Amino acid sequence: MTSPKSNQQKFKFRKNIDIGSLAAEHDQMLLKCFFEKEETEILRDFSSQKTILIGRTGSGKSALLTYLEDKEPKVTRIVPEAMSLKYLSNSTILNYFRDLGINLDLFYKLLWKHVFIVELLKLHLGADALKTKNFLSSLHEKYIMNSKKKKALEYLRTWQDKFWENTEYRIKEIETNLETSFLNQLGWEDQEIYKGFKIGHTNQLKESESKKVEILHKAQNVINSIQVQEIYDIIEIMKSDLFKQKSKYYIIIDDLDTDWIDSIIVYDLIKGMILAINELATIPGSKIVIALRENINDIVFKKSQQGIQREKYNHLYMKIHWEDGELKEMLNNRLKELMKDHYSGESPTVEDIFPIGKKKDAFEYIIDRTFMRPRDVISFFNKCIEKADGRANISMEVIRQAEIEYSDERLKALEDEWFDNYGNLYYLYSFLKKVKKSNFMLSDLKEDDFIEFICQDPISFKNDKVVSIHKKYTADDFKSCVKEILIVLFRIGMIGIKNDPRSPTSFSYHNSNNKKLNAEDLNDEAKFMVHKMFLSALNIPDSNSN
């Protein structure tokens, strides 16, 4: 039998091959090489309420949803962009309510509950209008003496003829019903004010504060009364008559970080979705699974004017973590798939391809330059393949050549990932290029190092958090300003912190690091370490290099 290492000599890495795409939707190797982590089974386990996959970009959320869609027979995918809901941000009635300061959480939650309920019923009944009609008729006879459930069935009957219409159509109907209900609440004079708003005339409302309070009260009443009880009763019917533990129905939603709706309402819609998922989690044999980036989740809760308590929804979240052994196995799976057409025997592994270093082997060198995410490992290895053109092994020289492009790419990706949270990150991390140390303390940092941030006009930041940090400096509080910058860089993973000599350096993505970093945590003895992922891009020498 030929050994892997002798087989390896027959294979040469070429620039036109790779071990997969960075985007799950374009990754042809994903399903062939899928690594089944513990999170996979938890997601498929209906005794667990974990339905919100939370993690950094590239951590494997989309891959897990794709795998679920492939393995389970009863799955429907809702594509946010395909819903064409951008008209909601231009909705006259919703803009009017927002101008009044109305809390629209209930409305957005209702939208999603209606969408999810219809999609679950479609999974259960199939796309058969006659079957749906017979189903509603049989339930109507069963609950002829039950006024609550009878009313709930009437709600479904109002949608019967349009039951299989697309999601956009159904939501548009709900929005239209909201406007009709509001007009019915208003008197003739108030209707004229609202109609004036529709064509851009808002002076009447602004001139009369008492009239504004009156209309606001009526608007809030309309929001509070929109089909809430009927929805609850429909859920009870689904739980008692339709969905059993043996059922396995999934609704999956991904790409909530793309440009699927105007930023004015996107976070309110995502919050409404989370609220709806929480209330529908009690329907047996069904799961609504969404993939949500950590930084997007942060914005959803921070922007909530009504202040929903995050801990009340912790039972829904499942954070994706990777260990270095899992990443190595994932990489070996992809190597095997890549080389299967070139070998008759066992495929070479990571250990066969990479050299062993004196302090750390090459794979550990790569892992140290990742956020422990599949995307980082795949990206780095693909660049190694490109640089190893014509060779059978990947040497440390090749790895360091690949690192130059990889580091630049990861820095740009980090800026894109956190733009919505902090705007242009460059002004926050540019001081690192001046300090030129991979390890430093607060005492090493001088005002001159932050000149690009300090001299920047705060208006150009277009981010409240960064503006507030800048104000600390203008208030002659340089140390507090620096601490706030370091906290941001820690949050995004660019730096780690070592609070005392006995503790290891901690990064925000470490499994054990659940504590939020505060300014008071940064004492004068604290040491900071620039993540090795960015050393090349920032032109900083690695003081801990092997």
C-alpha cells in the first residue's frame, strides 16, 4: 500500500485550486466536507429552544443552516431580500406613527408572527388550497361552541383566498388594514390632518400639541388592538390540534446583515422577529432558526428605545465556538475532498503538508492569526495554496508570503463587519501604526499617537459612540478617551488584554470571555496585545514570533 507521503509527491499545489469559498452559499465543498459540531445536533433537537445562531461573520452560521436545509425534509427558507419589504420604510402610516413617537414593536412582532404561522401551516398542510379550506371547515365545526377559537379561525378565513400569496403581499395587506383601522378611529378633522401628512403637509399637527397628543393616543390604541388575541388563539389551535412532537418543521432565515430593507427600520424589524420567535417557540415539532451576527444583535438591543431585556431571550441563543482540533479536522476534510481525484490511497493531512516548527507547528501559526473561525482558516490556506504554486508542501516561507495578503484582507473585512457599530474603524486603530508594538501598556501611549483621531472633525464620524469618545478628549480627559478606544478594539477582536501577570491574554472571542470590558477594568498594570491577524497589515513586528 502506498503511503500518503509518497502519494503527496504526485500532487502539486496550483493557483487555480482552493479548499472552498469564503461564502457558504458559493461553497461547493460545504456539504461534502461538512463538519458536524455539537451545535448541529442541538439545533435539530426539538427539546432545545436554541434557535438563534449567534456568532461573528465567518463562524459557520450560514453553513449550519445550509446543512439543515439539505438534511431535513420539511424546511422552508425565507430570504429577506426576496421579500421586497423596502416599501415598509416608505409606508405613510408607519412613518406617521414613527413621527408621533409610537412604539411599533407590537406591529412588527405581529407581522412576523403572521408570516411564521402561515409558513408553518403551509409546511404542515402542503400547497393545497382545497386541503386548507377543508382543514379550516373541520376546525370550525369542532370549535362551533368555542368563541375564542372560532374568532381565531375567522382570522385565518379572511386570509383563505390569499393564503398561498407571497409574504410581501400578506404583509402589505396587514399594513393596509392598519391604516384603515387608524382612519376609522379618527374624526373627519383628524383624517384631514393625516391626509395632509400623506402629501407632505405636517404644519397642522405641529401647531397643535393637544391635537398631537389626542392623535397619538388613538394611534397607540390601534397598534395595541391589532389582531393580538386572534394570533394567540391560532397558536393554541396549532399546539393542540396540529403540531405534535413527532413533527419536524423548520423555517430558516439568513442574510439579515445584507441590504434587504432601509436602515431606518431594519433593527426594529429584527427585534420584532426575535420577539415573535420567542412566543412561537412553544409550538411543538417546529423551529424558526435565524442566523444573526453578534454586532447586529448588539445594535438591535442598544437601539431599542423601549429597552427589551436581553437576558429574557438568552434561552433562544446558541453561540458558535470552534476549537483548534475542530478547525484542523474541518481543514483535513476539505483537503481530502480536494485531493480525492489525485490519490489512490489515503489523502495527506495538515501534518503532512505543513512543516513542524521549533516552538509551534505551521498550523498553530495559522490558528494564532485567526478568530477561531472556519472562514479565516479557509482564507489563509487558500492564499498558501496560491503562493505554493508548483510545490507539494507549504513551507513557513510560503505561509509568511500568504500572510501579507491575508492580513490586509482580514483588516478590510473587520472594517466592513463593524462599520454599522462604529463607522470608519481606521480612526480608532490608526495609533497602532505609530506605536509599532505588538504588546504595550497604557503608559506607552502618547497624545501624538492619536493625532489622526484627535484632529478629525467629529461630524465626519457619523457614529454616536465614536463622537462620545472624541468628546472625552476635548473635555481634557485623554486617558478616558484612550480607554474607550481600547475597549472598542477589544470588542472587535483587534487587541487582547492581560490584566495581571498571572492571567493569560484574553480576546473577546474566547469561549470563557463573557464579561463586558469596562474602563475601570483597565488598570495601569494591564498589558495589551495586537492580534496577530493584523500585525502584517499594520506593519508591526511580532515580538512573540517563533
